[in-house]
Amino acid sequence: MTGKLKWGAIGALSSALLLLVFLWTLDRLYPVAAELRVSTVVLAEDGTPLRAFPGDNHQWRYPVTLQQVSPAYLELLLAYEDRWFYHHPGINPLALVRAFWQNLQAGRVVSGGSTLTMQVARLLYPHDRSYGGKLQQVLRALQLEWYYSKAEILNRYLNIAPFGGTLSGVQAASYYYFDKPALQLTDAEAALLAVLPQRPSAYRPDRHPQAAKLARDKVLQRMLSLGEWPQVRVEDARREPLVTFAQGMPNVAPLLARRLYQDCPDCTTINTLIDFDLQVQLETMVRQYSESLSDQHSVAVMAMRNDDGAVRAYVGSADFWSRTRAGQVDIIQAVRSPGSTLKPFLYGFALDEGLIHSHSLLIDAPRHKSRYRPGNFNGYFNGPVTATDALQRSLNVPAVQLIEHFGADRFVTRLQNGGMKTFGPGSINPNTSVILGGIGVQLESLVGLYSALARAGQSIQPRLIPQQAMRERYLLSPGAAWILQDMLAQHPYRRIGNKTGQRWDLAWKTGTSYGYREAWAIGTSAEWTIGVWVGRPDGSASPGRYGRVTAAPLLFRIHAALPSTKPLPQPATVSRQPVCWPLGTRAEREENAGDNCLKRHQAWLLSDTAPYTLPETTDLNLQPALSRIWLDSSSGQRGDPTCLSSAKLSTKQIALWPAAVQPWIPVHWRNHNRLPTLAEACRTSTVAVSAPLKITSWPDQAQLRLPGAHRDEALDIALEAEGGSGYRDWYLNGGYIGRSRNSLPYQLTEVGTYQISVVDQQGSMDMVEIRVLP
């Protein structure tokens, strides 16, 4: 008897050993399947999906963990699908026997008796509905239980269970059907998702709502009959209407999502700093605004929080799905001409350099002996303008005057050191045109640069994801940044701003690139920096579309939608003091005494610096701003000791205007009227001057008519002037039209107002406006 038991034990042990060897061999021949690749999901800051990129087999499978799923859903799933999940080894023998008996009675497969582990095995290793397939499923379930914990197996189910169509996993289903994360599912919604994998096509709530509701209620009733939930909870859930959104996969901030996915295609989740609600609001705003444009125009917007550089909204195009608008071109990263958007930084550098203050006199007039002769956008010159007015009105000639004194190379280098990326020939070999858009930039880089105005002169690189480090660069001194912010913070409707007297909290600047290719508007407040671009993605022209009328209105709408901010604190290095024109220095200085202070301004000074008015160009200074003259004490006439040797002479300092601006100032302020009469004895000496240059063709504000019966013929005119010296250069509406010694013939063919200017060889100037009528 003892021998039989011994041989029986040996036989059982051998069988078990053979079984183990068999299973070990199967495990090696058929290893555990790798994790199915889930979708890459790009998330807003609050965890809301912005966009997803499909995983294996083009399935929408959002990664999710047990902690990210509603506890009610887990309760419903386990109670309905596998009550003994945490107690069996992967298979439930009683359930398998029961299923076998039911199938035998029905003559077909009506029940599988599958545990959740077996369902995971079937999803990972598909098989046919046969007894051989069932055996394979059982073995795979045992294999899974050997390798993974119960929590890991359940987590796999949550990520790969089918929910209809290309939806896999409870998180993707929850967002698709209910527009919410699985953690926020109600009891009724959780019950539906618990049963949906049983028949994913038949129970889809967007296609078969009645069948879906019956299946849902069946699950809820099961919770009641098992005593898992009280009746009141079950009844409350059953009364909940079946509501599904089923609006497809999310597609918010699609270009940002694509950009981040391309940077990390193997990531399962990519967290951004996007404010989901603000992003949706601005996308809607951009879409509506683009309807006022042609169907070939696009719009790009970036809104960045200044304190940490977090990009809270990223709208790379007007309509991602529009082919005519080239909606899949990300304008935020595109290299474009900045137009006039770089001008504020030139003024800021000049403030730091001590070249100007906020109300320095700059020259907006035809440029004498200069190769680069830009005009203004409106085609007119304005004569003497304050630095603030020149910047607010984006005048080109004063900006060119300023960059010639500062240096184009230094300007671009300072921008680059401040964190700006620049592109194109203008970046490699900068010249004067860089200040008018002769360089390539990106909207994203511009936004980072403008943030320095609200960040005490420190620019910050826009941050798209939380892991991105804060990269700050010195651009301006805190005082220069604050003065620039004040100079640019003008109410968009000046008359309203002047009447209300309220300070506008948005510093803003527009720009239009050459040929109307780009329209820009960039704005900065204490908390936000906003960038707006409008144009054609292919770079073609958009006549009549320029920054102030095309991009600025959208900027103001966005600004109004953002939380209001407090004013920036004024740095101790900034003070408000009176200055005098034409010298530009503080009114209290001795050189401004008497009639030398012809016009006062209240200016912002940086470190109490009020420099003299800049010369028109760096290589042309026809006369000093402060002229020292000799006077005959008895007659008061002007001369010098060489021609008035016998007279008693005294000296006097006279502040003189730049010669180029004199046509735009009152006649009695002009230099030839401010200087005392030259003594007769000195009129043949070297101090003698010629008669003032004056246009004699017509008086100022003259009106002319086009000739011909139908007023459609050209009007022949002769441009003539007297006085001055040497040759004369003529300008029409800011554009150079020719040179003459005496008279220049010209033709006018269109009605309108014309500004005609003349400059002689010594830099003297005159200007008249005429109006041509039909």
C-alpha cells in the first residue's frame, strides 16, 4: 500500500512537473504581448484634451490609470463583469462550466464565461469563437495573471476595452460620448460605459440611444439586486436622461498640438500651459473675425502670461480645416517681415543710450543728401515731432534718423541678445532698412520680446509646456521699458482718451510689411502680452490691409476679453520734467532762458537725462542747435569782430531749429527771422547768408483743377523756387521726384491733396500743400 502511494505521489509530481515544463515552453514560445500603443494626447493645463493622435491600428486610446477613473465606474464594471476578479487566478471555473452548459443547451455560443483577465487576453490575442480559441484565451489569462498584478490587469482593460468604432479605453469613450474625463462620470454614464464593451456597436448612445438606455438600466438593476447600491441611488441614476455629445475627437489648438507631437512622437501625454476656456474663446473670436476677410486670409494669435511666460492661447491659423486659408500653416512659427513692430525697441535703446527722452525733437522731413529716403505710410511729412508722437504714429523718417545715430548692427545685436530670433539677409548684414521690416522674425519671438515692456526690461521666451525652463534675457533698463510702455499706452480712439482722461493699460504697436503682405498688432499690459498677425499664408499682397485697421481691432477685442490689470509701478529712475524746444534740454537750464524756449513739453526723463536735439543725420550738421552770435551793442545788429572791429560787441546764444523742419513751424520761429539783421558792413563777409528758400509756384493751400472737358487730362505744372543755393531736390508726398537748378516740369493726373517739398544744396527747405480738384 505504501508503495502504491509512493508511486502515485511520484506520478502526480511528474505530471505536475511536465505541466510546468509545458507551460514554461509555451510561455517562451508565445511571450506576453507588449503594451498596445495608446494615443498621444495633448492636454490643456487643467487636463482637458486639446488634440489626440491615434495609437496602434488607428485606435483612439487615451492613456488612463485607475486613479483617473470614477470609483462608481470601477464598482459597476466589477459587479457586472467579474465579481470575483480579485479572488480567482485569471479564470473562473464555475463560470466556464455554466457557460459551457448554456452553450450546449442553446446549440450555439451564447455565453463565454470570461473573466476580465480573459477579456484582456482576448483583446491582446484575438481568436475565433471556438473551444480551441477558448483554450487559448484561458492559457493567455493564466499567463497574464502570472506576470501582472490585479491592478495592472484592470488598468490594461481600462485602456484597451472597445467602445465603438475606433474608440478604445474608457477615457477616450468618456470624452467622446460625454465631453468629460472618466473621473467625472455620473452613475448613469458610468453604467453605460461599463456595459458598452459587451456590444460596442449595438449599444452606442449616439446611434442607438434606446438600446443603450436599456443596457444601462440593466447594469443599474444588477447593482440593486446584488445589494451593492441602495435603491434610491439606482433610481436616481435610472431617471437621468441619456445625453451624449459625440462630437468626434477634440481639435482645440491643433497646430500647437501637432508641433508638440512632432517634438515628442513617443509621448503618451503632453501637458501644455494652455487655458482651455481662453483657447476656445479666442479660436471662436478668430474664426468670426476671419469672416470679415477674404477666404484666402489667415489669422494668428498668441496670448502669453508675462510673469512666467506661459502661453495661455495659441491660435496658429484662422481655420485648421480650410484649404483656401492654408489653415494647416502655423503662422506663429512662420518667418515674416515685422513691418514697424521693431520700432519701439529702437526708441528704448536710444533712451538707454541717452540719445533721446520721451519728447525729444525728431525730424520728419525730406532727407537731404541721403541714399535711403523712406516716406511715411500716409505719404506726408510732419516736420518736428516728439519721440512719443513719432512712435505712436509709426513715422518712418524719424525712425531712420534714430537708427542712423544708434547703428543698425548694434540694433540687431541688441535684439538678438535680448532673446529674439532673426532671419534673412537683414539679420546677417543689417542696414538702415531693418527698422522698417528688412529682417525676418516670428510672431512667437515678437511676443517674447514685447513682454520686456511689462517685465522691467527682461524679455522671456514663451513657454508651451510646464517642463520648459524660464529663459529671461536683458533687453532694456527698467526705466526705459516703463517709458516705452507709457509712450505706447495710447487709447485707440484718441479723442475718447483725451476726454475721459483715463489711462489706457495696453501698450500696443502695429506694423505693416512692404507691399501689404503682413498686418501686425502687438500689445502688452502688466499681466499679458498679445500678438496678432493677419495676412495671406502664401506671402502675397493684401492691398488695403494694414496693421491699424486689420490687426489692431482684433487685438483690442482680445485685450477686452482678458482680466484687467493694474498699472505698472514707475521706477525711481524715471521722472517727469519740462523740456524746451528746439534744444530739447531741461527747461531750467541756462541755454533755454529768454526766447530760446519756444515750445515746452512735459517729458519722461531716464536718470534725469535730457539730451540735445539730434542732428538730422550723423554726417550732416549744417548749423549747431545753440548758435553763439556777436551783436553790435548800439544797433543790435549781427556781425563779428572782423567786420565790426570798431563797434562795441556783445555775445548772445540763440537756439536754432534744425533746417529741415522750418517749413512746418510758425514763420516768426524760423531761424532767419530769429537771427538779428546782419550789419551792412558784414553782408559781404563769410557770415553772409543767401535769401531763404521759398517755393514760388503757388501759395500754400492753393487749389488747382485738372484740364480738359471731362477733367481727365494731365495737369502740367512747373515746380519753381527762389532763394537758397545750389541745386534743388523736389519731393511729392514724401517721394523723391527729381532735381532742378531753376524749374522742374511735372504732371499731376489724379485729384487729391499733395504735399510738395524742396531742399537746396545746403539743406534749406520749404514746403506747400496744394489741392487738385476735378
